[in-house]
Amino acid sequence: MLKKYHPLTLILLCLVSVISCSKPLYSYQNNIPYRTDRPQQYKYLPLKKYLCSPLPYKLRESSGLTIFHQQLFSFNDSGNASDLFVINTENNTLETIKTNADNNDWEAISAKNDTLYIGDFGNNLGNRKDLAIYVFPYQQGESWHYSKKIPFYYPTQKDFTPRNINHNYDMEAMVIHQNAVQLFSKEWKSYDVTHYELSLNKTNNRPATVLEKYHLGYAATGAAYHDSSLYIVGYTKLGAMYLSIFKESSPNRFFKNKPQKFYLGSALSIGQIEGIAASEKGLFLSCEKFRTIPASLYFIPYIQLK
């Protein structure tokens, strides 16, 4: 039976139709694949219950995390020494490794086989022109030297006026995949994430290649890859912490399909999430000190992410 609608109802229905169709979930911006999901649905996964231990005060600004030679590696960000820390998860102690790299603002760390990569590309103000990745072969001893430095820049950035946490040219997330550096932006203004790629074999300053974009809904602060899944953590300016899980739809493409999204809690109760590392059994997450909450290490088994 044909329903009769009030004229005002018909107008509202038309408006909803126009709005819902005006921005498709999967579209293209300047020939770059871009997916949006608004509003985003998420599950609540209270990170607090997965606490391993507080991190030693020496690592209170832990800003990246990776597994290298079966050990957890981390570091502090800008304003701190250019040191790496190996975390002993059994007795909560640290081994310190000195490096010869500059720590302008280290924000990401990743590893592949016998090589460690450190991203010196933190850019809260949006005005840096010295973004780089340091490459370290595995070394014995308490002092490591990098073998290569890979500089890069954003191909679309033309304005370098300082805009503290009010721009889209920050970066804190990186994985090594498909024999290249995969970078995932921290976009304070849009809460999008842009997937960039850099060759491992070139050391000249060059633009990062844009591959795809996604409306994450928060600022990305860390990434890890495991078993065809990309894990991205981060937070909003109001201190809400999130984890999104993307499935690889084709080689090195992650944003075609909608991810799983988990709300992990507030920075006021768990700290500020900065690092993530994928093991065979689950995810390690590191949070830096936030107000009265100490820096902490968490572990989520994969079975809890179903």
C-alpha cells in the first residue's frame, strides 16, 4: 500500500537523501582513494584491564614501540637524549643504547629482519623541513651508529607557517612493508590519516608518495602490521584513545574496507597512547606519562580483538 507523507516530511527525506549521497564512502580526491565512515561505530575495550606494568621513569615519554630481535624497543621523544631502550617485560627494567642520530622529535620505530628504523618526523607545529628516517643495522654493545638517513617531505605542503596541532602535516606512525617504508599521517585538523610510501633504497630528499586516505576520526600516533592486518592507535584532542584494525584488501592497500574500531578509554585513566607493536600472540601498547598517570605498558591478546 502506498504511504502518504506530509509535504514537510518529503522535503526532509529528500534532504537526507542528498546529504547521504553527496559524499560516498569510497571516493577519490586528486586521484587518491579516500574512504569516509561517518558516524563511526566502535566497541569499548577497556585498555586499563590489560596493564602489564608502569614503565620506568626514565622512559616516561615513550613515543614508539617495536619488536626487534625478540625484544621490545622504545625511546623518548623531543627534548630527550638520542637513546634507545630495550624493555625487559619480566622485571620492568631497561637496557640503554646510545646512538649517533639526532633526536629532533623521534615519533616512530619499526623493524624488519636485522634492521631498525627510527622516524624523526614529529611535527606538532607543521613547520619542519628536516623530516627523516634513520636506518640502524643490528649491532652488539651499548652504542649504535646509523648506516643511512632517508630525508623526505610532503608533496602537498606549501605553507610552513607554524600552526600548533592545527594542521595535517604531522607524522607518528610507520611500518616496514613490501620492501618500503609505509607512513601514516597524524592529521590534527581533519582527523584523516594519509598513507604515504618511501623507497628504502634512495637517500636524496624527495616527496613521499601518497597511496590512499581514510577518515580515522582521531589523530594517529602509532602503527603496526601483522598477518595482513594494519593496527593504528591514536587519540582525539579531548583525550579519547582509539585502536582501528584494517585488513589488507590488496597488496599494501588497507583503506578500501571499513575497519574494526575500539574505544580504549581516556588519557586521564590509561595515559596517552603513543606506541604499538605486534607480536605473534597480541599487541603491546605504550602510553607516555599524562598528568598523574605514569607511562605504562599494556598487552592485548588477539583473541580479545574479535
